[in-house]
Amino acid sequence: MKISIADLSERISFVYYETTRNERGDIVKGAENVRCIVWANVYPISAKIADITPERQNQINYRVIIRSRSDILPDDEIFWRGKRLKIISPPYDLDGRREFTCLNCTEVLADGRT
């Protein structure tokens, strides 16, 4: 896949959650923090409608390409155009030259489903 810096035209935010422990010692999600804000190329790669439950579930998968970074973790979430994207596979080097990092994501729906 051929990509250049000029193709990175979208602003995205990487968000992570601090983990804390409650009174019983269980790990719970804490405060939401922004790890970084970067330029990216975001585009949908697939969509499906699942009729597994009594209600239909729409799912859209995205591919996000950013400049090479090593501080992005698989637990991070991405905010883009009012959407919350969950990273579904580890970040990987796009072309083997450490220029771009590729992330495969799925949209998190308003009720928390992916």
C-alpha cells in the first residue's frame, strides 16, 4: 500500500484509561486521559449486520494509519469525528520501513457494544 504524509488528513486522539482498584481489590476503569493527538488516514474497510440477538447489530471496521509510533497500546481507544474506535489487533508497521503504523479498529456503539 502506497501512502504519503499528505494522505494523513484527519485529526485523531488516542485515549487510555487509568486503572484503579475498588474496596474489594477489583480492577476498575479510572479517569480517561489523552495519550496523544496525531494526524491520520482513517477509512472503513468492512461493514456487517449481525442478526445474532433479537436486535440487529451494525459493525463497521476501520483501518487507521499514522506516523510511526511505539507508544500506542492495544487497550487504547481512538476518538475520530465523534466516533469511538476500539483497536482490535496490535499496531503493526505498514511497510517495514518504520514510517507508518497501521491499526485495525472497530466502532464502539453508543451502548458500549463493538
